[in-house]
Amino acid sequence: MTTPDQPRSVPTVNFTDAEAGAKVFPDSDNRRFTYYNPAKRKQTHYEDVTVEVQPDPRHYLAQGWLYGFSDGRGGYPLDWTQLKAWGSDRPEPKRFPGSGGKGYDWPALGWHEFRDPNEEWELTLYRYNANVVRQLNQNIDAARQTKAFEQWNTNWVRFVERNVGAWMHVDHGLGLYLYANANRRAPTNMHNNAISVNSMHRIRSAQDLALYNLTLTEEIEGFDGAAHLQVWNEDPAWQGVREVAEKLTAIDDWCEAIFAANVVFEPLVGELFRSHLVMHAAPRNGDYITPTVVGAEEFDFAERDLRYTISMFQLLVNDREFADHNKALLQRWLSEYTAASLGAARKLQPLWSQPDAKPPRFEDALDAVKSRFSGIVSDLGLTVPEELTQ
């Protein structure tokens, strides 16, 4: 016996056309965002996905911060750095639903003027790093197939296992504990994106060196893949670099951390080691593979990370309200970290005598990075510190 189907009671859908999407606003037919001023005549895709993405009650977060810390502070406090941008000293407006920001005619726009000249955001980060890793893997695979590692001088094998491996500790420490920390503390999404990409460059470089170290352990008989640990912990030539790197990761001020790392430490120590030692000495000792690994990191810094750094600090040293304050503070940081970085660089000098085929003289290499550093300082409108000549 079959039971006849009972009619089902289903609520009917009633379209009232009262949804926000059906309403007509003054800009309803505009195909571009109008809530920010583009850096150039035409706004870019980078700006559309980056500018004003991070909320700020000084701009459009009418209800105030949605989250806060246990001490009562909300969001991204501007006092996380001693540097200031136009409007920083103005009190945060009292916001609540319906307030509309009335009575506060000029938000703190100074920090929000920054645009990353590299125009980095999530999609570009994935594409770029994927291309770099793909190329490195192809280079290393080609070297394995052609037995290129067998052409290395014995002393160069010892040099790579000890010193190139030691540099991965610098990349890992700065990438994870300096740049990633500064990324969270910066006040705008434009800063966050640029700094987080910088962080990923360093973490990727550390991973590149670690994987390369494993490959060399498999391909070269007698290669000690753990030698870099003893070097990093005990070798006197590396203790200056280790001391400065650890000091950098302990900096609380996010602007100070980026300035000390990208304006001072990298030009005086990073480029000295990568460009003027490893990349010069490797081909003379039969190694054409290591320069491609180290060179990828060198390009990251010289052509991308340094570019956003200069753009960021140029805004601060030319700030319409706090230029003098910022310049004085940056000069003080320059003196402090130049002395420390030069000390670390000079302790690396014994490394220049380790390969059989020597790179150019250490003194010439140090003069070259000093000149490069002086140019960066001049581009920022700052004075070259006296410590550079000592």
C-alpha cells in the first residue's frame, strides 16, 4: 500500500529590493575605488588591494578599534616606533556608530602616504618566489647531472660547508624574528606588505641554503652538513656577525629594526659576504652553482628590499611636520649600528684567505661596501656617520 505524497510547506522567497546592493549611491557606476589618492595619475592594482585594507580609526573605522590589547590599547599604536609622520601627535578621534568622524578634519595621513615601489602583495609574492625556487632547483639539478660538484677545490668544499652554511643562521634569524615582527607592528597595510615580503625573502633564502646544504651532503663525499653549527656557535670570525644579528632581532622599535638591518647591516655585512667574497671566489675555485643560490638573495635585497626601504624612510626624513625629529633619530641609529656592523665585517677578514683561489683583497671589498653604504645614506638625505672612517 502506498501513501500519497503530502504537500510540503516551504516558505516563499520574497525579493523586496531593499538590499544594499540594490541601492544607488553617488559612485554606484564608478569602476574604480575613490577612497584613496593614488601615488601617480592612475591607480594601480597594487593600490586597490593594499591601500586602506588595514583599518584605522583615524581614517574610516567609525566604530573605533575592533580589537585591543590587555592594557587597553587598540589595533596598531603609533608609539611602536619613535619616528613620527604627519598627524601622529593628534589624538585618536572619539568614534562611535553614527559619529561619522565629525570634528576631526585631518586624520593622521602621514604613515598612509607610503607606497611600495615594488608593488608587492600576496599574488606577486607567490609568483616571484616560485620562479626563484624553480630556477635554483633547475640549476642544482643540472649541476648534479653534469657532475659539476666534482670540479670543486677541496678547500672550497670546506669553505662552503662552514661559511655559506653559517649564513643561513643570519637569514633565518632576521627573517623570522626581525622582519616578521616588524611586519605586525607597522601601522599600515602598505608597510605590512612590503616588510612581510622582505621577511619571506629571508626565510626563503635560509631554506634555499639549508636544502643546498643537504644536496651537497649527498653529492660531495666527505661534505660535513653540520659544520655550520660549530662555525656559527664558536668560530671567532663569525662571532661579530652573530652578535650583531642577535642584537638586531632584539630591537623593539619596528622602524629602528628595518633601518638597522636594511640600511646599515645588509650593505656593510651582507653584501660584503655575499657579493665580495662568495660570488667572487666561487668561480675561481670551480664552483658555478653556489653564486646562483647566493645571488638570488643578493638580488632580493639590492633590487627589491632596499628599494622599498629607501622609499619608506625618504618620506619620514622629508615629513612636513616631523622631518627634523626623524633625521636626528636616524642619525643616532646610524652611528650606533654602523660601528657594530663594521666591527662584525672586520672580524670576517680571515675568511678571505681560506679558498685556494683568493677573491679580491678584503680591504678593497670593505672600501666598496663603504662606498655603497655612503650612497644609500646620501639618498636618504642623512650625513655619513663618523664611525665609517674609524
